[in-house]
Amino acid sequence: MRPLYTIAREIRKDWTKVNYAAKPYLDAMSSLSSINDAFYHDSGESVVRYFLSNASTWRGDMAKAIKAELKAML
């Protein structure tokens, strides 16, 4: 599995206007290696879940592939 911070970097390259509701979770993912890490009081798993639930406006082939990768981690 790739580190979450690498995935977050790819998301930022592709999704230029990140949804305001997804942005805090994308920011948190930028400092995590895996879903087993913690971001303050939130687990990496919950950060990824909340990101996915707020990333519905991100579309395209890259979005589909990365969302599938994140879901597979969960």
C-alpha cells in the first residue's frame, strides 16, 4: 500500500478545487502514512472515511482509481 501522504499529493494535483468539506480530511491525510496512524484524536481510518464521504464531487478516471485504492485500504 502506498502512504496516505503520497495519495494526498496526487489528489491535490488532480482535484484543483477541493470541496471545502473534504479539504480538512485531505490536509490530515497529507500527514499520515497509513490508516493505522492517528491525526490528533482521529484515526487514520476515520480520516479516510470522512474524506471519501465528502469527495463525491471529485470525478474522473484518477478520482475513481484513487477512491478505489482508499476503499481497499479500509
